[in-house]
Amino acid sequence: MTPGILIAAPRSGSGKTMVTLGLLRAFTRAGLKVQPFKSGPDYIDPGFQQAASRRPSHNLDSWAMPRPQIARIAAQADDADLIIAEGVMGLFDGAPCRGESGNGSSADIAAALGWPVMLVMDVSGQSQSAAAIAQGFRSLRPGISMAGAILNRVASDRHEQLIRQAMAEAGIAVFGAIPRCGELTLPERHLGLVQASEQGELDPMIDRMADIIASHVDLPAVRAVAASLPDGSHGEEIAFPPPGQRIAIAQDEAFSFTYAHLLAQWRRAGAEILPFSPLADEAPAADADIVWLPGGYPELHAGRLAGAGRFLSALRHHARNRPVHGECGGYMVLGQALLDAKGEAHRMAGLLGLVTSFAQRRLHLGYRQARLAAPMGGFPEETVLNGHEFHYSTIIDQPDSPLAAVTDAQGRPVASTGSFRGHVTGSFFHLIAPASERNA
């Protein structure tokens, strides 16, 4: 199997995204084929990783995915020279309960695939104490191999030397020390980073990250410690039927939240993906079996979507006798109206009775398991699916029948059931994988 390394951190905000992107681009510029992965449910970081490596990034999630599927997705790197995976939050952070093969933490992925952990540490405001933190991370969980650390936001040469000496005494390798550099922060908004496709100067920015990494990190040493499990198994293909033979999928800045592993599985099953842009007022393919509206940022483009007459008319026509499904942002567009952050109402497709508002913001976040009360795409009634929810919108009205019985990671019911009417289904639930029989 291709050797890999997992870039993790003690907490969010430590700089692991910048380090990951810099490593991906630096190794790619050196002529290596570098395969990126992202631990946990995340749509935005993989877009940056693809831009940095010129290869599609895939998500790996131990809460939602069974172990064979994780191995199968990791096998996407078989033709690569090196794997660079980015963790989520802190190394051991995950859901309060276990899912398919873990609690969703980055540590689960490192253990499952044999990837050593490179700990990115924000050392601002401390010196020798950083070694104690690294030592604790190294020893907390058996089965995790800690390659060492990359120090970030180092204040001076003296600061670096104090930390390096303490790390050496603790037996922890230091692979690099990155000075404070405020110019390479990526812009954010309410769901995380602003999407890669919206960054006007993305490529030069990633090149600057790679320059910094190449100057301050021992790249040959990083590559040398990459490893993987000796087992060469590619895992099993999980039964995951496509929702149709010809799938029209909305893809633009308003509808960008699609998981690469889902599209890859649907294509392997013989499905054809037919992208179209609602923001450009494009109609979905007239001969599509299903129209799929992913999540994204429709609230930022509500006026344009409300005025996209060709798109809305074709969507309504399709829904007369063929399925239409919306996830999160796509679900909101299928409703009657969407209220933007200023409280202005924008008429949507009207295929469901849903009315949502961003004027009354409330965070909905976490893993979800859904048991379908009606067919959804290629899944029959009673199918159990694993996924997650992440949005700030508030439901004002939801008069249609519930699509699913939904629970959180601890098995507690949640109110976000989704809804259906005729051939139209929608939910705030983002699909990751079908649940295995033992977890259904």
C-alpha cells in the first residue's frame, strides 16, 4: 500500500490546514504523485487539497463508514507515491459514542490504516511545555504511531531552541519550525473556510505555503517516516446503489457540497453524472433519472436562484414523474421560501412546503443516523443511512410528511426529519454511507 502520514493537531486552529496544503504542493512540485485525504465530514478542505495536489481528495470517517469502506477509499492512492491526510479538530476528538468503526476521530483513521501521526503544534505562548503536550498525545492511545511534531508560530530562534531541546529530552522528533506568518490565513465564513473555487488567488497562495514549508520543514524526513499497514487488502465495495442511471447534480458556488467517494461509487456502479448550474439558470438534463441538489450556500445567492426561471421550471417539470432530492441547501431550495440574513423572503421551487430562515441563526451540528420513512433516491423505505448535519438555518414551516426518523450519535431523536411530497424528498441530512446491519 502507498505509505502515508496523517497531519493532526492538539486542537483546531493550530495550523494543520496550512501545513497540509504546503506539504501537498511542495511534494507535488518535487515530482511526486501525492494523494490527499480528509478525516471526518468536511466538504471545504478537500477542495483546497485537490487544488494543492492536482488530485481529488476523499473523506474518511470512522463513525459513519465501516472499516472495509475506509480501506476501499484509501486504495484510491494505489497509483500515488505518498499519502498526506489531514485530521479533524484535535487528534482524539470525535463523537461521544462509537459508530461504524470508531468515534470519528483522526486517531481512528491513523490506527485503521497504519499512518504515523505528525502533530502540528501552535507553540505561541509556551516553550518547553510543548514537549509535555506532545508526550501526552504520543502515549494516550496504544496503536497510534507518533512520527513527531512540526512547530508552528515560532517567535524566535531562542524560542525554537528551547522547544527543540525539551522535545529531544522527551524523545520526540521535530521535523520543522515555522515562524509566525499572518499573511497566509485563509478567509472564513459561517460553515468554515471560504470555498476553494471562490478564491481568486488560490494557486499563488498555496505556492507561498509550499515555499514556507519547504524552507522550514525537513521534507525528505517527512517522506521517510510515512508508512501504512502491511496488509495489501483494498477492502470491500460497500453496497451503495446510485439513485439513478443518469444523475443530474447541481454544481456551482451555491451547490458544492458533494462527497468524492459517493460520486466515485456511483460511477463504479455504472451511473452517469450530469452536472448543471442553477446559478447560471441551467436546466437539469431532460432525460435524467433523478435530480440531486447538494448542500452549499444558497442563502448567499437566494435572489439569483429565485430569478432562475429556466432552472426552476425544469425542476418542477422533472418532479411530476421522476425523483428530485435535496440535501441541506438543496432541501431549502426545494421549499416554498428562503429568508436571507436580512429577513428578506425569496421564493424557491415550491416542491415542498418548507420555509427556512437565516435571519434566526442557530447552529445544528453533529453525526446523524436516519431510518427512511419513504423511498429516497436509490434507497427504499426503512433503509438506515449514516451522515451528518451542519447548518445555521431555522425552520419556519415544514408541513409535509417526515422523510426519516433521525437520531444523533448517542441515539437521541433530533427534530430534523426532512420531508417528502410525491417524488420530491429533502433533508438537512448529508449522506455519507449506508449503515451496516449491526448498527441499523
